[in-house]
Amino acid sequence: TATTAASAHDVPTGILVAGEWRPATGGSTFEVVDPATTELVAQVADGTGEDGLAALTAAHDAAPAWAAVAPRERSELLRACFESIVDRTEELAALITAEGGKPLAESRAEVAYGAEFFRWFAEEAVRAPGLSRTAPAGANRQLVHRRPVGPALLITPWNFPIAMATRKIGPALAAGCPVVIKPAQLTPLTTMAVAEILRAELAARDLPTGVVNVVPTSSAKTVTGPVIGDGRLRKLSFTGSTGVGQVLLGQAADQVLNCSMELGGNAPFVVFADADLDAAVDGAMVAKLRNGGQSCVGANRFLVHRSLASRFAERLAARFAELSVGPGAEGHDVGPLISAAAVDKVDELVTDATDRGARVLAGGSRPEGKGYFYSPTVLADAPADARCVTEEIFGPVAPVVAFDDVDEAFVLANGTQYGLAAYAYTRDVDLAMRAAHEIDAGMIGINRGMVSDASAPFGGVKQSGLGREGGAAGLEEYLETLYVAM
Ligand code: ADP
């Protein structure tokens, strides 16, 4: 059956191949644990390389039929799944909180955001671009068609288990590509619940169910290695750390695989001298604390003009100190980090910063008791070479670094191999546009602490990735170009 007694939530815990949920080859399972309580949420099938290849076979077999389904029908499937996800908001939000820890209110927001990718790509599915024209020399005509690239492997991270999945599945299905999804080991259940919604809707419409396959596993590379090495795979879309992205790009080179990569970030949040300080503090709360700081677009470093730096740090610290920290299911403001290792890393970065002279204005410790919690922390006078400034923190820690002039701010902002998101606060429109052009980032929020939107192109420059998800660009990632000269 789709559901086992091991799960308190009514979700599948098996592997989905060719429209059937089944156990892993060999029958192994792994545990999914609630980071707020360290208690078991579910036992999930532990996929193998054989399971990965079976999923690829199903996707490959479904590819011609799926590419032949009318764009309108693909669109309507996605639209129906959008409605279904929205109808099940409470159930899915509870699941996100159980396996990932984020506060319920944030989980509900993630369900809305995640569903939006299906609505958006339902709308984009019928708008694949094309061209017909006379060649400049006048001798012939040129037709340009866009075609589905083919079976796609989607590897997703644990921090936004619905949105990271729908952001890839939506455009892949809209474009006509079947998928194999390898969800994160720590949070596979939400993705599997979404896959079940898709499976049921495909079956109800008599569409090929092998279009959506899911292989959870505790050993990612055991599943992904053979799939990436197989010539039937035509697309790899990955969201995760830069280190793993580099390994995957290396593997993808052998088959010259089409790759989209959403990798790490180290977003600067720049507050210029003329900024509205209240607005900047409000924006910082969102940019830093979404999912407890565990977001690749989360503000990592706060670069604040020296004239505002201590006031900004003090106000932010006062706001942080008011937040309640505890299990996301109990209505707290800030939930747990994903794992014990994540808490250790955050603690290490805070100790490194204080050893180098930073001052703790709020937080700076692990609360007593069970669960993987860390107090929201503000570090004033953080030196620019502190590890929490140079590395991705992925936790609720806000280092504040003072700068003296605009050029110094840009140099500091760009002093990283990353270039995903950035934020800038200023009331000067010229300075805002300068920041947008001079800061190396794929996305910049101007007087806004949040950039994510299904209708906008999400992605990074430098070692933050390749390609864009969302917007019209998101569909293009799953299309290739056919040019006919006639
Ligand atoms: P995070 O730090 O967000 O966990 P990772 O890059 O470790 O980022 O993980 C993102 C996704 O990549 C997860 O689904 C994880 O299981 C998968 N992953 C991790 N290592 C590998 C690997 N060597 N090959 C393929 N996938 C991997």
C-alpha cells in the first residue's frame, strides 16, 4: 500500500516507479526524524542504484508519450495539482514541520509558494516559444521549435521540501519531460506526498504515470551515480551545496548532460547611510530568519554604513531577543535547525567570531533540552575575515560588519565565490541601481528582504550556479532548440 503504519502522517513511504509505490530493492528503510523532538516521523524505503535505474527506465519509457501529450493537457494536470496542494495545505504544512522543523506558519507559506510553481508552469506550459522567418539572405525560411530535453533527474535539498520539488517538477512536466526525483534524505516525505498527488492525478486522467518517479535514499550517490552515467538521462537539475554541485557537474560531463545548478550563497545585506533604518530592520528579520536562516538566499552578512551600524545591530538584537524558540508545531517564531551537526557548525562559527573580537548582542548559545535548537544571534563588530562572514552560516546568526563608503561596501559584498542573492537598503534610486549592477548576484532585493517568487527567474552567478528556475526562464531549462532550414 501507499502508506505504512510506520508513518503518523498519511503519506507514501516507498519508492515510486512507473506509477506504483513499492519497497526498495532489498527491502531496507531509513529513518526520518523530527528535528524538534529527535523522534521518529517515518521509516522510508532506502532506494538503491537498481531502484534509480528502474525509475529512469520508467521515465525513459514514458518520454515519447508525455512529449506527445498536448501542452494544454499538461497544463491542466499541473493546474489540478496546484488546486489539490492548496486544498491540502494543513496536512502538507504539518508534514513540512514534522520532518524539517520550521514553524507551522512558515510551512503554510511554503505550501502556498510551492503550489504556485504548479500554477505558474501550468500557465507557461502553453507558451513554449518558437520562430518562423525568412533567412536574411532571402534564399530560404527558418523555423525554430522548442522540444522537451528528455528524462530529467531532479535532486533536491531538505530546506524547502515542497518548493524545491515543485520548482523543478512544474517546468519539467510543462515542457514535456518525465522526471526521476531524488529528495533529500532528511526531508523526503513532503516530496513523496506531492508525488502521490501527481500520480493520482495522472492516473485519473489516463496519462502515463511513469512521468513522475521518486527514489528516496540514505545514500544519494548510490542512486544518482548510475542514473547520471546512463545515456538515457538527458537533464540534471540540482539544488544544494556548491561542493556537491561541483561533483555532479564532473559526473555530468561524461554524457554532456544538460545541467541546471542552484548552489550555495553568501548573501550580503547592505544598509547604506541614507537607508530607512526601521525598514532595514524589518527586512533583515525576514531575510535572516526565514526557515531559521537555513535558506540559500538568506542574508548571511549585514554590511552597514558605520553611521548606522551600532543602531542597526542593537535594534536587530532587541527584535531577536523577543522571539520564542521551540518546536515549529507549537507556534514558536523560530524552530530547530535540521540536525545536531548543523547546530555544532553554527556554534563553531559564533565562537570563531567572538574569538576574533565580535560582540554577542543577542543569543549566542544553544537552549537547554532536546531538539536541534540555536538561539537567534546578533554579532556586532564582526571582522570581515570571521568565518560567519566568509562562509554560508545556514543558521539564525546575523554578523554586522561596518563599512565607511559605498565602494568599500561593494568590495566587501563581492568578496566571495558566491553570487546568489543580495539585499540593499537605500532611498537613493541611483545608488539602488548601482548596487543592482555592481554587486555580483543573480537576484537583488531593493528595500525588500525577500526575492523568491515563482514568476521570477531565480538563480545565481559565480559559484552559486547555472541556469534559472521560475519565470519564463524556468521552462527554457527543460527545452532544447530545433532549427529547420527550408
Ligand atoms: P545541503 O547542505 O543542503 O544538505 P547537499 O548538497 O549536501 O546540501 O544536498 C543536497 C541534495 O544533494 C540532497 O538531496 C543530497 O542527498 C544530495 N547529495 C548529497 N551528496 C550527493 C552526491 N555525492 N551525489 C548526489 N547527490 C548528493
